[in-house]
Amino acid sequence: MTWDYNNHEGRAATIVDGGRRVVSYASDGMVLEDGTSVADSDAIGWRAECSCGWKAPLMFERVSDPSAALKPWQVFETEGGWAPKEIEDICHTEWLDHVRPEMGIDAVRQAAEDHRLSGERLDGSVAEARQRGVSWADIGKAVGVTRQTAHERWKALSQNPR
């Protein structure tokens, strides 16, 4: 499974010996970046990764021995291949932490664009109101500023000298 946000595609990547990453799964095993096929049982663990090159600092290690005492970063898994659901969920959370700053700046960009557009609408509304003869005092009152402040801000838009 992959997760998308803007130019980021995250995944719980399956890792084999040598830190090599699985790029696809086939009926007869897994395919590595270099095109080599390996058995599902060759998986040594899973790590959250992103298409931008980011990799989570921790790899969850696959342990196939049921009698082993597991450390917090180890997972009992007999088959290999795809990440178990609980590991995929943890990887997704790690990836979300990675993209969260971009999500925040995107919200700022959107708010700035909304602000620009609303300013343009307000300027247009003031210009139209002035063309219809509305006073600076009434415009100021509608906007929540003084007559003088309204006049100073929008006098260049006004063709009505009143």
C-alpha cells in the first residue's frame, strides 16, 4: 500500500539483505530495484520510506523464530513479503510525521491565496460602492474602520470625489 500527499508517495518498504528495497511483488516472490527476484522469506524487515528519498530511522526487523525474545523493533513474522498490518500502520504514522510540515505550509499558502482573493473582492466592492455614491463613512463602518482610514486605503480606486 502507498500513501500520497502532493509530490510525496510513502510506503512500508520491504527490505532484504544488504539494505536492498523491494519494488514490487510477484506470484513467485519479490522484485528488487535491480530487477533481481527473491523469495518472500528473504525479507529482513520493513521501513517507512518516501519517494522524496526520506527513510525512517528505524527498520522493523523480521524475526521468524517463535521462541525468540522480541525487542521493541522486532516483529514475529514467518512468511516475509508485505509488511504486517500493524507495521504498515506504524510506517504510515512515521510517514505522516515526515510530510506534516509540508501540510502545514500548504495550509499557509492556501490561506495567503484566500486572503489575496478576498482583498481583491473587497477592493472591487469598495470601488463599486464609491461609483454608486456610497460615502467613505459608510464604507468605513461596513469594514470596521474610520472614514479616514477607508479613504486612505481605497482613494486610488475611487472615481467619486465625495
